[in-house]
Amino acid sequence: MSLQLLLGQSTATGPRERNEDFAGMVTPVGMQLQTKGALIALADGVSGNAGGREAAEMTVRSILSDYYATPDTWEVHSALDKVITAANRWLLAQAAQHKDFAGMASTLSLIVFRGQRFYSAHVGDTRIYRLRHGELQKLTTDHVWERPDMRHVLKRAIGLDQHLSVDYADGALQVGDVYALMSDGVWDVLDQATLHHVMGLYDNPQLICDELTRLAIAQGGHDNATVLAAHVVQLGEETLTDLLAEHRHLRVPPKMKAGDVIDQFEVLSVLHESRASLIYKVRHRITNQLWVLKTLQPLLAEDRDSCQALLNEEWLAKRVVSQYLPQVLPLTAEQRSQLYYVMSWHEGATLQHRLDNGHHFTTAGITGIGIALLRGLGALHRLQILHRDIKPANLHMAMDQRLRILDLGVALSPVTGHIASMDNPGTPSFMAPELFDGAGASVSSDLYAAGVTLYYLLTRKYPYGEIEPFQHPRFGEPVPPTRYRPEIPRWLENILLKAVARQPEHRFETAEEMLLALEIGETRPILPPPRTPLIARARLVKWQWIALVSLMVNFMLLYLLIVS
């Protein structure tokens, strides 16, 4: 689902000799639309000064091009501030170098539409209006002197001052919204009722623009008249940056107990408490439906990385629509007053809890668990999400015997970028060997953790032995699971040993490949993985072994020479 807009643009010179307004728009497609958004901008060169048209045109052109050259990881307002500041410096430099352009300046109003939000920037007396559900709202403030005889004299403009102050704002988009950017040659001539009527009269933004500029000139306007309009047809996918922007004001709630109320939810019990997070079983006070609420420990209220990581987890979980993961309840910023998110409740227990209570997993049961686990991992990997902490404690078996993958707290996606506090996460005994050497997480390391999980559920042992935190282990050959459970069929043992192979290239390449191996089972068993050579197990390269053997031979020859 991508953002869809209908756009319109109209300008009229009117009785003036020259049109000093300039408008532009960029509507990218594909990934650039998702990461940077669509941008519409309007500038009005300051009347009475040389270079007014040039100031307006160069301001808009430079912003339209430079904004899309900024890094995708920058927040929208940060990127806009950089390019607007650069445009302001350029105009000041041109005015200083060319006497004909002395005093050149321009107003500016623009909107970036991205995902499910808009971001605006404004300086001067051009205006931005929004029509929503029949109500017209002016979204900008005119930067002019308040005295009646000076109400057209700008206090702020691009190129007017070395220290530029820009008004930035953002908000949620809604389907059906109509946004209009217009110069003072339109809004100063037409009253609010006329603007309201015309913006609500047409569904086509181009007709809105044409009618407003026509009326402005027809009713005696003495200035250039320019209008840009955008009609929101369909919202795009919510981006993590949008989510962070919408919820940056939320605070971590205090620790709660049964009976406490937070927004629409009543706390029933504490399900889990860790060093970083708190998980509660809650009930919706209106629908009585049960949910799970996750938030942070109050001690982390001022930890920006931890707060961002929780929102990162919520955003990733909302992207995954699968029966193998809990589903997130969509809540707007208006529906929650504190930092948390809510996901579906399923009666049951984690596989670690079952192990701790003496549950015995059969080979047939483990095969079923493995199939469900890999289907869930496949759903994550197809969205380019790496879980990074697969283990029995993060796998939940509901009363209906359906497996679900829990906890995307340390999950990564290329879209979300890297969070410093997430370096090398996970439980050591389930971490792939390459992670201990500083390699990044991958599909292969997720599948390794899945293999160790199935191995552990069957044997209550680890293929390479238990690894303690901060230990840097040496990996030899994995212990065959049949040493602990002789009844395990050979085809299942081969699958587990391939999944936990020390070398990534000897493992399954995708979740789908490992899933297929489990599904066909003994009908088409896979071959056991190749044994790791002694040289590789010892982590010595060949020339080191050759040098060692050569040294031993030389000592032997020297000994024989002395003896003889």
C-alpha cells in the first residue's frame, strides 16, 4: 500500500508586469516515495525588490532537488532545515555579489507527504490551508508586522536575514484531506467563506486551483495569484520515523499492579518482568477483550535508545500479519497517554515454561513445532526482519496448540537502521559462532538459533555445550542428538546437525529450505553435513600448520644429526 495523492497547480500574473511567484512539486515512486515522500512548495518573491522572481524560483528549485539528496536516515524536518538554511545562505550571497539583486528575498511554504503524516515548513506570508471533514483550518502564521500600514512588510523571509527562523509542523493525514498552498494574491483577496466553498466544491485539485486564481484576479486582485492543492486519496504505510514523531511526547508509565488503569485498559496481572521491560495482562474496559501490554521499566524513562527500541519493536510487529506472531492493536497518539503498546492475548505458556515444568517433547511434536517456527521465521525474513533471539523462552504454545514467536525487542530491519544498544544481543548458547567473532546477524544466524532450539527441546542439551555470558567459546563438532535420545530418527538428526553447523555455508540457506526438509521428513532425507576439518576447528590457516610441521621435522633432523 503506497501513498496516493491528486495534485493541482495554477498561477496567474494578474495586472503586474511580472509573475514573482514560483511553485513546484516532486512526486517520486517506489521506495523513494516511502522514505522521502512527495513534496509541494510555493514561494513568493518579495515585491518591489530586484530579483524577486529569481529568489522565489531558486529557493523552490534548490529545495526540491536538495531535499531528495539528503540521507534517508535523517528526519524530515532535519533534512528540510538543512536545505532551507542552504537556500537562505545562497540568496544572501547572491545579493552581496550582485548589486542588481540587492534585497532579493522570498517567502516559502511547503509540505512533505509521507506515509501517514505530513510535514510542513513555512516562512513569510504565503499560507497553508487544510479542509478536513468540511472544516477549513489555516495551518500557518503570517510573518508580517501587526501595524495596519505595515501588514504587507515581512518580518521573516528567505534571504532577509543571516539567522533564519522557520516554522515547522507535522500531523497525521486522513483520507479525503485537501491541502492548499496559496500566495497573498489569493488569500488577501478572497475571504474565508469563499476559500472554504471552492475547496469543498471540487474533488479535482486542479479545478480548485484554477477557480481560486480566476476568482482572485476577477475580484480585483493586484498581485500574482498562485495556488497548489493536494487531495489525499490513500494513505501509505506507516514508517518508523512517523511513529517516533507521533509518539515522542509519550512518557514511560510507573510500575503498575492489578487493578490499575491506563487509558482504556485495566491491569489484571504482571506476566513478565525483566531488567528492561514489563509485560502485563490487561482487559479493555469497554469490550472486555484480553490483551497483553508491554512497556519499559520506569528506570529507563529518560533512556532515549530504550524508548526508541520499544517503538521500533511495535512498528516491526505491526508490519507482520501472520498467525505465527501476536498481532498488535493499532493505537493512535490520541488513544494512549503513555509509552506502551498492546498485542493480542493467547492462553498458554512458552516452551521454556513447559520444559521447566517437566514436559517431554516427542520427535513428532518437535517436527510440528519446527514446521510452525520456520513458517513464522519465513514470514519475518520475507519482510527483511531478523529476530536475533530465537529460543524456547520466546516461543509460545497456546491452548489451541498454535505456536507463536514472541519478542521482537532486538529484531532488526534495514528500514529501521541500527540501534547502538542492540549490539550482539541474544542468549549466548543460541548464538551462531560467527556472532562471537563480530559478524552481523543474518538469516543464517536466525536459522542456527532455530536449530539449537529444536535440539534443546529434544535433549535439554546444547550441541556445543552451554555457553556462559561474556565467554568466547571454541566450536568443534556438534554432539549428535542421538547421544542423548537414541530414538531420534536419522533424518531428523541430519536436519538438526545441518541447522547448527559451525560454518554458515553448511547450514540451510532459507527458512523455506529447512521447512521443506522437515515436511518431507524420512521420505526424502537429507545427507548429514560435512565434518569440519581439524584445521578449521582449531581456527588455524594452512600455512600455520605447514610451518608447525616443518619446525617439528627440522627439530627431528637436528636431533638425528646430533645423535649420529
